[in-house]
Amino acid sequence: MAMSINDFTTFINENKGKRKFKQTVELAVNFKGIDFTKQNNRLNLDILLPNGNGKSVKIAVFTSENAIIAEAKKNNIEVIAPNEIDAISKDQKRMASLLNFDLYAQPSLMPSIAKSLGQFLGPRNKMPRPLLPGITLTLVNNESSKRISIKSKGKYLPTVHSIIGTEDMEPQKLYDNIKEIMENINKKVGQNNVRSVYVKLTMSKPIKFM
């Protein structure tokens, strides 16, 4: 059974505002009975949080198409030209700077991005999302602070972690974000395969949510 909203609110209020920085609120989900070394079992979920994650997100797009460039400028999105891809791969500082962005790309550039930058971006879960038909930069910009990814990583241990918001958000909104994440996870693995769920602020001790 999930922690009640009243208990959750008490936990947030008791732990927020105790640091000189804005703490994030984090979720840890532990599983049972699932072999995540098998590819079919691994989690790769793209979730829109109903109340966002409380953080602003910078976006960059790899493109040479004039229409995409114009839309990027309208939305204050950084544009990376195709002829920059190889140069970035040879510049450690520029590669590292890509980690500060949510990355998107016109589909035709994905192979060259994978060839030049995939070894760096892939393990860090930062490969660009392709701008498929129906996905506009305006939509991306509007959803940027709501979108999170839940992925099995590393040695495929039976656990995943996610940021669900920040301490200055209303507890009810954080609570609803958790519910959205768990609904998506349960659809993938089944509720019976969730061993436990814990929530914590950046510097607080974790508390069992479920």
C-alpha cells in the first residue's frame, strides 16, 4: 500500500528548506522476479509527469533544415549544424557541454551522430531523440520540463531511480508525479514484480513510499 498523501506531505515539509540549495525529490523503485540482463525485460520508459519536474531544461537540436532552424530560434533552442558533429567529437569540452542539454535531431543525421558521438553520449543516456513526424520543437519545448526517462542501466541491477520534482513543489503535485511513474512501471512489469518504492530528498534519508 502506498504512503498516504498526509504522511508524504509531512515527510516533505520536515525535510525541505534545510540546505542552501534547492533539493530534488527522488524516487527509487526496487524489483523482484525480473531478470534485467535479458533485453526484453529492461525498462525504457518515456514518461510525461503531470506536474513537471520543477526544473528548466535547455534543448539543442542537430539540424540543417531551414524550417527546423526557424522553429528552434523561435523557441530559444540551440542549433547544431551537421558540419559541427565531427568537430565536437574531437573536443572534450564541447562533448561534455552536450550533457547540459536535452538533445534532438532530424532523423537523417542520427547515423552520423551515432558514429561520431554515440560512444560518448550513449552510455550517458544522452543520445538525441529523432524529430519524427508529428514531433515539433514547439511541442518539445512545452513538454521539456515534464519528460523523464526510466531506464535499466549499468549492470542491470533490479532497481531504477528518477527525479520526480523539487522540494519547493506542492506535495500533492509530487505525489501525483509518483503515481504517474508507478502506473507506467506497473504496466510494463506488473505490480507484483515491484518489491518496494522509496522516496528521498537530495540530502535526506529515504523513506518507504510503497
